[in-house]
Amino acid sequence: MRTSSEKVKKAEKAEKVAAQTAEKPANTETAAKAAAAGTPATNGTPTSRKPRAPRHGWHRALEVIVIVALIIGANVLITLGFELYSSLANVMWDEYRAASSESIDTVIVGSSTGQRSFDPSVLDNTLGTTTFNMATPAQELDDSYTAAKQAIEDHHVKRVILALDYESVSTVKWPGSHVAFTRAKMAGESFPQAVADYWKLLTSSSFFDGADSICALFPWGYNHVELDAEHIATNFNDRVSDTTPVEAAERVMDGWTYYGNGYGNYDGVLDYSTARDHLSVSAEGPADFDQQGLDWIQNICDLCRENNVQLVVVVTPRPAFNVLAYGEKYPEQMSRLQQVVEESGATFIDANMAKITWYEPRDTDFYDGEHLNHDGASYFSQAFAQALEVLDAGGSISDLTYSYDQWDDYLASIDEISAVISTSYKEDNNAVVSAIAYTGSNVQVEYRFSLVAEDGSATLLQDWSTSDTCAIPEDQLPEGASEVEVCVRRAGATVGYERYCMQDISG
């Protein structure tokens, strides 16, 4: 007689056999599919795969090299099309290399104010010198050092003229221009020297500690043409053809003319009614000079002294309103610059502090708030040549300008209204226009305010008075665009006005 345990075992065995029988069709079907696919049947059992052979190190290195080469190649092609071939840094270095066999005894270095303040031909006609203008837009002071050093090495120049303005020392870093300057210099150099210059660029203080370092590797990101197909194609063709940088620059920069020896300029004249747009002082006020800028100037002074080269540091002319806007900061900070220069044995002269017996700029001499136009540069170059004649004869030029301690005398010497600017704001349901006239300390002024509607019609708001503000009730403002014309003249004058500006009060 069977025990209950034997019955249980027999039942379990029967269930197992039934389950195996039920699985066979599925396994058979799987095997058939596997056979049709040309793969061995596994009957549900995982098949071990052959381990993949490890990649050799040179394989990986080759992949990295190919990827890097593709990136570099793409960057080169983009640079050819996008990086501005007509930049004035390219013009300067290309023309400087073309003059390699010529005698050069004087060079001008500095930013665009120097590039557009000195006409070498005027200096040379007066002094009998051979001058080349190496100044370029937003040239950093360490680039000015590089240019001066190159000229000393190549031509053993006898005089370096360093042209500056307030921003040259208060805002010392101009990354895009720094890259343009270096790359233009590299274009005509031997490969080892070009590599050395590029390494110096990559590790310079203008890049090494800042996000702008990326523009050293991808210069087309900063110094590029207008981003449309026509300009890109033209830029590319100029670069790969026989077109010179001068030819490209004269075509691209409307109104700019190259006159030779590194000098080019515009003929336009500043519209003084737009003086507010030409102020160099920011809304936060003028910044103090950067110590790094003063250190770089010290380096230039040392370079010239060590090579027995005369150094003349010149603060270039600008309209009076763009000097007066700095207030007391101007003499305070400029005196720091003068101290560095003169303690190093170099000569310092600020053309903005000129006495009228030496140099008095005309309204028509300026292209904008910082630069002379071609006529203005010729006029100033003649006056500056006279100052150099005094120096060459062993004389002093200190009496040609007011000293910074004579700031009050300088202010009293300005007997004209240089410009008027205005601002507007809302107050007690009024649109308020406030004006500032830039003039000498002894000139009293009066203002007139008129509302100019969109159709050009004018309505007098406030007749001539010494009040420099005018409040217009908002409910009296016409619909649409409207402006307030602010006119200024000397108090008691009978002329219509001497200067004016427009203030938008729409919306």
C-alpha cells in the first residue's frame, strides 16, 4: 500500500513531465527560427559571446588627432572668411613691412587718437625727419611697447611719440584689438617668431586670467566682418587674392583715405548737436587710471631710455566738452601720468591744455568726440612740429600749455560754449528736460526750450532764461513721437543760439 508521501512525489513527477512537454513546441519553434537565421539554438540558455579585442592606444590617438585636425581646419577656413582682412592693424603692419628697406627715424605709437592726430608728411616737411605712424585702433599699451621695440630694432629710430588719451590709461585692456594687432604682426614673420608672438598673446595679462582668452584661439569671433554672405565672400577673396589691406580698408571703411607712412583718416566733421553721443565719460563717471597702464608706460619710458631714444608722450586733442566732462578728475589723474613720464626723463605734453598762443583747435577739426579729421590732423601736426623744433633746439615746451595746477586758468581760458547736452525724466506728472552747457568758467549762458512734434512743428515751451530745466505737463504732450529742442547762448546775446541739442521725450 502506497504511503501519502509516495503519492505526493508521484504527482510532482507528473507535473514536471507535463511542463517539459508543454515547453517543447516553444523550444522547437525557437530552434527553427534560430536555424533559419543561421544562428545556433540555445534552448533558452544564454550563449557566451567572444570578448571584443581591446583597441590599441595608437588607434585612440589617431582618432584624437583626426578630430583636432578637423577642428583646426574648420577654424582656419572660418578665419579666412570671417576675420577682418581690412583691419587697420593689418594695414599698419603690412605697410610697415613694405617700408623695411627705408630709413625711419621717428615712429608714432598708441591708439586710434594717435593714428588720426599725426600726419607724418606734415611733421617730415617741417622737421626733415622720416616718420611712420604705427598707432592702431584701441592699441593696448603693451602693444605700443611692442611696436616701439620693433622699430628700434629694425630702424634704430631716434624718436618715439606715444599718443594717449584718458581712456588709454583708465581702460587698459582691449582684447579684440590686442588679438588683431598680434595676428597682423605675425602675418609677416618667420614661423618661430610667429609662434613666439602667439604664445605671448595666449599668456598675456589681457587674456590669461579672463574669459576673453577665447578670442585668441578663435579671432574671428571678435574681429569679424559683417555676417552676411557678400561681406564674407569679399573678405575671403581679398585675403587670398592680390588685394592689399590698404585697398580693402579704403573700400570697406566709407570715407577713410590712406595717405601713406601708416597714416589714414576721415574727412567728416563732428555734429556738435550730438555731443552727448560722443562723451567718453560713462554714466558712472570717470574712472581712475589703472596702475597696470601706468606700469606699461613706465616700461616704454625704460625701453627708450635704455636705447637712447627720445620719448615724447602726447595727450591728443579732443573737443573741449569732452575734457570738461571729466571735471576735477582730469587734472587729478593726468598729473599721475605726467609724473611717471617726467620722472623717467621723457617729455610730456597735453594738447588739451594748450595755450592759444601755441595751438587752438577749430570746431571743424574734429571727426567725433575723440578724433581729429584729416584737416584737423594736418593743423595739429604743424603745431606739434613747432613744439618738436623747440625740443630739438634744446628748449622747453612747458610754457606751451597750462599745467594741471593751473586748471582754473585753463577753465577761464575757454570763452565759448563747446556743446550742450540734455537728459529727461518723469516727475509729478511732468516730463522734465534738464540741460548742461559745457563752457569756460567765465561764460554765463541762457537756455530756450521748444517742443518739436512729429510733423516738425515747434512750440515754444520756455523762452530764454538762465534756468537749465523745463517741465512739460504730460497732458500737454502731443501724441506720437516728440522732441524738445534745447538751445543755448551766452547770457544777453542777441543771436538765435550758439549750440543746440534734441531730447526725445516720446512715450
